[in-house]
Amino acid sequence: MPTVPLHLAPKAPIVPPSNPLPQLLETPTGLAILEIQGTINLPSPDLSTHTTPIGRLVFPDYSENSSSNGTAWMKRVHLYVGQHQRLTGEVKKLPNPVAVIRKRENYQTDGEELEIMEIVYWKVVFSSRPEPVGT
């Protein structure tokens, strides 16, 4: 049975770009889990950058300055896909945290090693059908 060593990522200070996610969802590298239950119609790819813009996340009830907000803001999240679709979802705590790992570059040995980059505790779930949105 093959084995691969697993390590924690070094504690070097990670300075991510400004993170637009609510603080509860922020991780040091800015990762989050989106669960989309169903099929969405993606916009056309941008041939100049070789990327496909999916849309934008909006947390309509979230406010950085309002500590009295509690968790009510977690009940409504919008994902706008292109210009014509909106999915409504909510933030949920994962029953078990998920570790995000990557292959570790190891120059001392020839074997492969892995390291844990993040541990994610929350996800954003979109389980309802997309709604049409006018432009």
C-alpha cells in the first residue's frame, strides 16, 4: 500500500488580497466552498483571458459594521450568473471540516509529499432553481 507523507503548511504570514467574503467565510488564502445543486447556464468564455466569468456573489443582509446582525445574514445569499440568472442560497456549517491539500515541493527526497493549506468550516449552498433576472 503506497503512503504519502502529509504536513501542515508553514506558518508564514499569508497576506491575501482584500477578501470580499464575510469574515465568517474568510480563510487565510481566501478559499470558500460553493455547493450548486443543479445545472447553470454559463455565459460565453472571455477569449482574451481564457476564463469563463460565472457571476458574482452578493450577501444582501451582511454588514461589516453591524455586530447585532448575528447570523440572520447567512439565510440569504445570491449568486448572479451572467446577466439573466440569480440563484438564492444560504451559508451552512459543514458537518465535518474539509482540509484542502496540495502537493508539496520537496527537493530533499524523490517521493511525493502533501501539505494541508486550509481547513474550511463553512459552505454556501444554492439548492433552489435559478430565477430569471432582467438587465
